[in-house]
Amino acid sequence: MMDEQTRATLKEMEEHSRFPTGIGRMERGECPRGFRSPTACMLCPNGHMLECHFPYTCEEVECSHYQREMEAEYDTGGL
């Protein structure tokens, strides 16, 4: 079990990290689609690790999986 000083130190490190943890995202309401699991909060709705391009969304940086989805949508005449 963690003491309060350790907990406070970890919280401060997480808040100032470029890569916030899933728990930090849950506490701040930043978890995609409102997931309730810390692990799920580290992934985008397509299963891509958010740390790869934090703080931007997959759409903003046009991740490879997002591009593949758009190409598939275009190929099937969905756009």
C-alpha cells in the first residue's frame, strides 16, 4: 500500500508527463468514449496507443489505422 507522499509524488509526475496514464485520463474525464478501465483509456477507439501522438487524436494526426479506414470507406463508395 502506498503512503500519501508516494501517492502525491506519482500524481504530480503523471500530471506533468507528456504521456498521462489511463488513471489520470479517467480522473480528468479525458478517456475516449468514457471508458472506465485505465488500460482502455490508453487506447483510442480503434485500439491505437494514444501515447503515439498525445495530445492529438488519431484523426488530427491521421494515424495509419485512420488512413486505412478512410481508404476502405472511399473504396467501398462510402464517401
